[in-house]
Amino acid sequence: MSDNNLGINNYHQENVLSYLKFARFQREYRLRSVRKCFQDIKEYRLQDTTFTLDECNEILDELCYQIGNELEGELINSAHMDVLLLRQLFIQAEKCHLKLNADISQLENR
């Protein structure tokens, strides 16, 4: 085992780095979808030069709704991918008669 800041061997560290690259790609993809919500509002709703207070509130409410739906869907997808990754690790561990334990409190402190 080589020295690294994760305290794991090189093989496992490469897997972690691969996952981080994947997570970065997913994060960028999700940010693009949120930006698209804003772009859609700008293109389709902000055509007039003057808006009433009610119209502004309606536009912002629509944007809030769209972004909320987008983020909820993406967070659900992210959680499902995390569960699939954990499942893969647990299946591999069980084949070697190992029991893995995740300290969730460490996740909350990060």
C-alpha cells in the first residue's frame, strides 16, 4: 500500500479518482440543465420591456417550480447512482465473506 491522503492503496485510489471525475461530469451536466431553465425563461417569458409586479411574480414562481423539479429529479438520480455503487461494493465484499460498514456521520460532517 502506498502513502496517499485517502489511506487506501493505489488501485482503490484510482477508483476513487475515477468516481470523482464521473461525479464532476454529472455535476456539470446538472448545472447545464439548471442554466437551461433560466435560458428558457429569458427566451420565452421575458419578451416585453415592461412587466407588472404580478407578471414578475408569476415568472419567478414558474422559474422556482422548474428549478425545484429539475433539482429534485437530479438529486434522486444521484442518490440512485450512489446506491448502485454501494451495492457493487457490498456484493464484492460479500463474495470475500467481508462485512463493510459505512460511517454516515462522517458524510454529514463534510
